Amino acid sequence: MPVLRTLALPSMPSAVSGTTADVFAALARLADRGSGGALATAGRLAGALVSPLATPLAPDDYLGLIDPLLSARHPAGRVVAVRPECAGAATLEIRPGRGWAGHRAGQYLPVGVEIDGVRHWRTYSITSPPEAPGRTLTITVKEDPGGRVSPHLVYRTRPSTVLRLGPAQGEFTLPEDPLPPRILMVTAGSGITPVAGMLRTLARRRFPGPAPDVVLLHSAPGPDEFLFRAELADLSARLPWLSIEARYTRATGRLVPEHMSVLCPDWYERETWACGPDGLLDALQRHWAAAGADERLRVERFRPTPTPSADTDVPGGRVRFEHSGIEADASASVPLLETGQAAGVAMPYGCRRGICFGCLVPLVQGRVRDLRTGELHGGPGELIQTCVNGAAGPLTLAL
């Protein structure tokens, strides 16, 4: 983690010191306004002020001390509203700060939550459209009764809480124009959350030609557990191109692929997005493959980030940390983050799970191996997640 160092400044006349304090107070008030323009202006002004003083820390580190939303290097957002949804769920409306780069409908968001002084990282689907008014975004969190983070977000998070934000991620998104003429969405439980972001996005669009015909099939234990049920019913009533079928498992059992021919007879001809429990998604993939329609099916799975594998058959290599001059032997199965820390290199890091992107380091030369997938990659200048990549031969990192 970055270490906060005390910066010793020469004494200044009281008038200058007072003026400086007034300027920083004004910057903090400007940041509190929360709009994109205000944050950007505050960031530029504060950056100009602190740049001459920003050694050994970067100017962005000082901006984050003024207000976390001013930091572009460590993006953050402030909770502006918490709205209860169905039982055990809540929607958090968040105003992102200066470092937020936006998202596409259907993507998910790494969120860093401080609980008892420890930051925990989790990912949640973004449920708001990309062009949401007021430059806010929303995530909808369903409580895991045995969890630590989700109950905290649902029941104990209050407006004004600051959360760390990672970059929006995921390819479970709608294509750019043209949209498919017929779309099927199959969801269960909290799997409705990324699809809700897609439907809200489509509902705001003005289609130059015919709108796509969209069918949503959703499974929930009962009506009270159907996230966004009232809003989606209203959309279905207003939008002739959207139809919704709900299946409640306590009354009629689980949604299974064999129901498709009744609920959506042309399912095999539709471009399909599905999100929910692994059992449902596995069954859908088998069903689509059997019909020769597997290329039309896209799935999104909710699962913990896999831990690095211990594959010892792939050779590691010698790692050189360019700026510090330190070199160390790296095992192929050990994250570069751990290799660097063991060698005494001041490595940036955050979640250690491949979620927050706080460990990014430029690769100067060489190749790395993703310990989650086994994929080999790397090129000069590529930003490497050191917490989930190991050495695949000799390499140099810009640290």
C-alpha cells in the first residue's frame, strides 16, 4: 500500500499560508458539488498547486487527500442515495469522481468497501444506463446472509459514504448498432442486474427504424424476490417491443431449457443473453449447443475470482525491476506482486485478487502468464496486473 510521508515545507508568511488554506478549502467545496465539470476543474487547479510539492508522492496522491473524488489514479465515488429493492437487496446510487472512465450497459464494477479499517473488494453489475442523468451510476446488491460485504452495503451504507471504484469490466454487453432484430434474455435471481442495465439503456433509445423484439424470461422464488418487478412491468406496458415472462419457483418449479419452446417458441433464432446460477447456465449451454445455436448464446456467471494456479510445468524467469535496479528469480506459479515484494520492491497493490487494477505496472520487455487462465501475453508498454500474472521467461518491469 502507498505510504503517506510527511512533507516538510519551509515556513511562509502568514498571509501566504492563509491564502493557500483558503484555496484548498475552496477546492474541497468545488469537489463537493460533484458534477463532472466541477471535479475536473478542481483537479486541474489542485494539480497545478501541488505539482511543485509532490515529491516523492505524485500530485494525484495529494488530490486524493483533499477529496477522494479528485483522484484520477485511484478512482472513487460517493454514495448519494440508497434505495431498498426487494427483500434483502438495495440499490446504491453513486456519483463517480474524476477518474471514472464510464461503462457500457451490462458491464460490472469492482467496488472497494472499507469495513473496520480493512478494504474489501467485490464486483457488482452496473444497473444504470451509461448516459444516466446527473452523471451517477447505480449498482444493485443482493445480500448474501453469510457474507461480509453485501450485508454491509445493503443495510449499513449511508449517503456520503466514499467507495473505491475499479474500471468497468466485462463483455456481456449489447452490440453496437445495428442491434439484432430479435433478442432473448434469460435470467434468474440477481442475474437480472446486468440485464436491467441493458433494458434501461434500450428504453431510453430512439430507434431510427423498427425496434428490436425483446423477450425477457426471469426466474425468482416469488414476486417479492423479483428485483425491479414494478419498473419492468411498467416498461413492458409502455414499450410494445418488450415482453416479460416471470416464473416463480415456489409455485411452478425452476426454469429449465425445456420450457423455452413454450415461453419463447423461436428461442433458437434469437441472439440470447443469459445470467444466473451456474446450473441454469450450464443447462442452457447444452440446450443451445444441441440445437446448433450455441454461437447465439452469451452467458455471464457470478463467481469469485479464481486464485492463482500452482502449475509448475511452465518455466518462470529472471525479473528485473528497471527503476530500482533489483533483480529476482520468479517462479511461474507465483504472482509477480509477491516476487517483487519478497525482493524488497515497493509494489503498488490493492485487492490482490485481480479485481481493482491497483497493481498495474508497465511491462518493458518479456512475457507473462495469466495465472487464472494460463494465457500468455505481453508487449512493451502493456500494463500488467502483477497480482494475477506470473513470469513466462525473463522480463523487465518499469518499477
